[in-house]
Amino acid sequence: MTAAMTDRKEERTRRVERVLWIVLVLNLAVAAAKFFYGLASGSASMQADGIHSVFDTLGNVVGLVGIALASRPADESHPYGHSKFETYGSLVIGVLLLVAAFEVGTGAAARLASGDYTAQVTVASFVVMVGTLAVNLGVSFAERRAGKRLGSEILCADAAHTLSDAFVSIGVIIGLVLVTLGFPMADPVMALIVTVFILISAIGVFRRAFRTLSDYSRISAEDLRATAESVDGVRHIHRVRTRGTESEVYADLHLLVDPNMSVACAHEVADRIEQAIKAAYPEVQEVLVHIEPDTEAERQEG
């Protein structure tokens, strides 16, 4: 890895960590407001939403640990680096979501079974929920934008988690309105709906992580081929593959050149291909080029 790439990776790590710290503080404030007011007012759905927000903060802590591990440089035992630790961190966030869903769902089911509807709705209830909803929406959109810009699975997973919290808050507000209108059962029912949203969020986090762990193709083969074939001396490109995380992609391809071209010239063409791809796709860390003579047999294999 060149010095420029190392500097870029370190700067990315600092930016991701900064976002996670800011989101952690905001999530703690939101969680405390919803949970303790829900506890005071007897609202199951507000307490459930508060618990969900607590798991948001745990997700932030996991994210900080994961990005710290992922930022470590390649070594003898990890020649491709440690970037997948960020993916493992997002999986832990998914597990935390499952635990949160269990806690919220069992609590709501117990209230429905016992018929214990004790929620007390006041103007303050709506102030707390609408205020925390605004914070959640702002945090989620900002974090997701940062995750896309930085190619961070941790930030994208955490943003999805926080967005689910926002939708949950909307459900809680609806439940409070229904309680005010004389339907006390709506409170635990909305807590069950909260559970569904948490599960949906967990599925999204797992799906994103499994893409990385299953070596999902990160860049369109056609786009990468077009970039490579724009280099002088290239006759044909095939067997294009990519894998890795969103921020650290590894590519390999087969280069067909004039059969009479010298090894030195073919190697120079391969170097120019690597430079062109890295210029077009900064997330690409390494390009492995297999040089082959341009024959009918080789083209058929491609």
C-alpha cells in the first residue's frame, strides 16, 4: 500500500470515528429522554423505544471498536489487511438488534396478556417523542450520507438502525394518540409493531454484511472492463472480478495482448491498467492482472 493510500485510509478512519462519537452522544440523550419519561408515564411503547435507542448507543460502541480494528495495517497473518473487522462489527450490531427485538416484544406481549394498560399521555409525552424523532431523523440521514461517502459498512448499518428508531418513534406517537382517544391497548400493540421494525432493521444489517463476507461483486464488471480496455495496447479484457468491503476493493482480470509483444511491454500495459482503474475507482486497493496472448483459444475461455 502506497503512502498516499495509507494517508487516505487513516483520514477515512478519523472521519468515521468522529461521526460515531457524535452519534453516540446524541443517541444517549435520546434514549434517556424516551426511556425515563416512558417509565414515569407508564408507557410501554415509549419504554420500548427507549430500549431500542439504548441498543443504538451500544451499536455505536461496537462501531468504534470495529473501525479501530479495521484500520490496522496489513501484516504477515492478514496480508489483505483487517478491513473486514468493520463488517464483523456490523454483524454484532445486527445481533444487538435481535436482542432488542426480543426484549421489546416479550414486554409488550406480557402487557397484552395481563391487560395492564397504564400509559398516561400528556402534552409532555408528545414533546418528548416529536423532539427525539427530529433528532433521530437528522442523525440517520447525516450518518447514512457519511457512510456512503466514506464507504463505511459500520456507518451505513448504524444509520439503518437509527432510521428504524425514527420509524419506531412515529409508531409510538400514533399509539399515544390512540391512547388519548380512548384505546389504551394501542400502547402495547404499538410496542409490538416496534419489534417488527427492529427485526426489519436487523435483516437489512445482516444482508449488507453477508454481501461482503460472501465476496459479493463490488464494481460492475462491464464498467471495469471498459476502463481497462481504454488503455493503449489492450486487445481484450475478460474474467473481471471484484471483492472486498465497500471501502477496500480487490480486483483481478485477464489481459489479452498481441502474442508477439515482449514481456516487458505487456507488463507496462498491465501497470497502466492498474493505474487507470485506481484513478477511476479510489476504493480499489489492488488490481491483479493476468497477461495472456490474444488467441482464439484464450478468447473462447473468457
